Amino acid sequence: MNTISYNKFIDEAMKNARETDTPISGCFELTPLCNLDCKMCYVHLTDPTVRERMLSGDEWINLMGQAIEHGMMKALLTGGEAMTHPDFREIYMYLIEQGVPVQVKTNGILLNNDMIELFTEYPPYIVDVSLYGCDGESYIAITGHDVFETVTTNIRAAIEAGLHIRLAITPSAYMLPWVDKIMEYSKTLGADDVNVNAMLTEANPDTDRRMEDFGLSLEENARIHRKQWEMFPRKPKSQTEEEAEFMGEIPEDEPHILPKGLYCNGGRTGFAINWDGTMGPCLVFPRDVICVDVKKVGFDAAWREVNRGVKEYEVPEECKTCSHNTKCHYCPRQHKSVAAKRLCDNAACGWCKLQADIAEEYRAN
Ligand code: SF4
Ligand code: SF4
Ligand code: SF4
């Protein structure tokens, strides 16, 4: 019998799915609630009425069932803190029982012995754990809570149990005093991989957080990015993970521009459903460009609308003549405030160009 790796299988499935408009990958933001309160968080809400407005476990399971009928083959559970959803276990087990590989994103606090036991018996294909500090002081400054020991003890226990753990570091203005130490510390934990997020997401309006407060300057971002290249030389990341999955398909010197539509797979092979039941091409896609109330119209109509919206979206004229259009792919999320007008955000373009140039520098050396 011929066998291929899971990643190769997913690559092939992705190509077919794009041609056939099949949503093989689903992202579910189970809740905007969280047991931390990070100062750069784009989603976390504290409004108590959220609990009444959140989808229940049964509602999520129903939507996931419809997604599976439409071809969903992998799922991401995220939040807020996904594990704080009261029905997290039921939702997780539903996907496992349906044979859907699950990726879980967590801040690690609830990755305790009980959860590790469940995951050991019914493994997710990966657990992404955010690492926000290298000691109690940094954790308090960034997340508002001293959970350093809890999180790192849980990470070590999960690795010891054989789970596939990937760490995620999100540099922000609040992390600046510790960011190098955190990157260094992350390497000591023994995780399978470490991702350093290259770009922050503009906070949702109802969070009361603002990029002006937590964002990094171009210089700070560049310094961290260079440090990241030095520390994780085989993990260059100049694009989002979703982009990276598809960018390999574009010849090096060809502009990342289609007459209509986007190059990434958001809305083409994957979808995201936010905590309030809104479907978009990906979790952070600007809602004033594309979003559909999936609770109202059902999965089929929502997916068709999202897919159509993405295929018809036209990137800004500016991209067509940009010197970096063979390295940069317009991502509406990065230009969130102006994406509905099909414009570029100058700050986002500046950072994209610099990232591409830094990547070039390091590739040349
Ligand atoms: S752990 Fe994640 S979801 Fe929770 S507050 Fe921090 S960034 Fe937001
Ligand atoms: S729109 Fe941007 S964030 Fe969303 S999937 Fe595409 S590249 Fe990724
Ligand atoms: S840098 Fe800006 S203008 Fe250039 S391709 Fe990227 S998004 Fe378009």
C-alpha cells in the first residue's frame, strides 16, 4: 500500500478543494472569554452578557456537523480561551468521533493533567500554546496574571506525555522588555516548534483596546524579526501561516495578484466562525468586507456567500505596480481599516516590505 504524510495529503486536498470550492478547513472561535486579560488581545471580552450570546455546545456541534457534510477535514478550536467554553470537551470529542483532526489553541492554563489525559487518549494533531512571559513579572505585565509556573509546568507535562506542542510568541509593546528572553526561554521547553507572530491584529472595537497602545514601531518590529531569524534560522516567517500554505505554489518572480480574488485560502478552502456565529473567510477578516450570520442562513448559504465574496474581491490598484508584489500578498486583515475601500494601509505595507527585505537578507547569507 502506498502511503503519504498527513501534510502532503492536506496539501493535495487543499489544491482540489480550491478548485471545487470545498471548505475542508474550519476555524471555530468558541468564546471571546478568557482566563487571562492580555493587553494586546484583539478578541477578549469581559461583558457578562457575552455568556448569553455565545453559541452553546449543541449549536457548535450542529454547525460542525453541517461543515463535515460539506467536506470539512480539519478543525481549529480557538478563542478567547477555547477550553473555558463550558462544553469544550463535548465539542472536542464530537470532532474526534467524526474522525476530524483537531488543532487546539490555548494559553496553557487549562492544559492540566485532566486535559492531558483526554488528549493522550484522543490526540489533537497539534496544540498551540501561547507563551507570554519568561517569569512571573513578565506574565503579570502582559496578561495581568502570574501564571508562569502553571503554564510552563503544563507545557512540560504535555510534552512529556507525547503531545505535539507548538509554542506561539506574540511580541507587542508590552512585551518589549522581555521579548528576547522569552524567545530564548521558549527554546528550553522542548516543544516541537516555536512561532513568533510577525504581525499584531487590530483589536475588535468592543474590546476597548487599540493598536496605538500595544503596537510596535517599524524599528522595534524589524529588530525582533532579525533576532527571530537568528534564533530560529530554519523558521522564516514573513507571511501568515494560512498564506504560507499556499504561497509555495506561486513562482518566485510572479506578482501575487489575481484579476479577482485573493491568493490565500481564506474563503477558498477554509472558513472561520466567530464566537457570535458570524462566518468569514478567516478569523480576523474585516467584517465590513465579508461576513455572514451562519445561525440565520445555515452553513451552506453562509459558505457560498463567503466563497463568492472572496473570489470577487479585487486587491488595491497599488499592489499591481508595487515593487514588492512578487513577495507580498495583499491580506485584508493587515489593512483592516481600509480593506473595504480596496486600499492599502501604509503602515502595513511598510512592514510587509521590510519583512520581505529582511527575509531576503537572511536568505542571501
Ligand atoms: S490568552 Fe489569548 S485570548 Fe486570552 S486574553 Fe490573552 S491573547 Fe486574548
Ligand atoms: S485574509 Fe489574510 S489572514 Fe486571512 S487567510 Fe488570507 S492571508 Fe490569512
Ligand atoms: S506592500 Fe502593499 S502595495 Fe505592495 S503588494 Fe504588499 S499590500 Fe500591495
